[in-house]
Amino acid sequence: MRNLLVVLSAAVVGGLSVYFLFSGLCTFGVMGGNVVIGMDVFVAFIAALTIGAAALALSMRHLLLRSEARDLQDLRDRIARLEAAR
């Protein structure tokens, strides 16, 4: 479940950042209440979104695993100290 949460949050952050990047470049247009976007911009949008979300998910997962490893090492140290105190 944690991995799913990491992937979903990375997809949301990646999607919003890519959207605002393309929006800042004025590649989106509005015509009659509809958003108009060129096909090449759409393909670039999807590619950038996928690459950004995947990279962000991998980095978040790495940070999550590193923090869990640190907690496990703390538990191992406590157990070792308790066994040594006997």
C-alpha cells in the first residue's frame, strides 16, 4: 500500500509540475470553453509527465526505504544493547 501511495503522490506532483510548465510556455489555448492543444505538445506532455512521475516515484521510494533502514538499524542497536546488558 505504501508503494501505491508513493506512486500516486509522485504522479500528482509530476502531473501538476508538467502542466504548469507547459501552461507557462503558453502551449495551451482555450477556444469556446474547450482546451486546445497541438498533437506534438500533447505527446511531449504525456512523455514528460511519465518520465517526471517515474523519476519522482523512484526518488520517493528510495527515501522511504532509506528511512525504514535507519529505523531498523536503530531497533537492531537497541536489541544488541539489551542483550549485552544481560
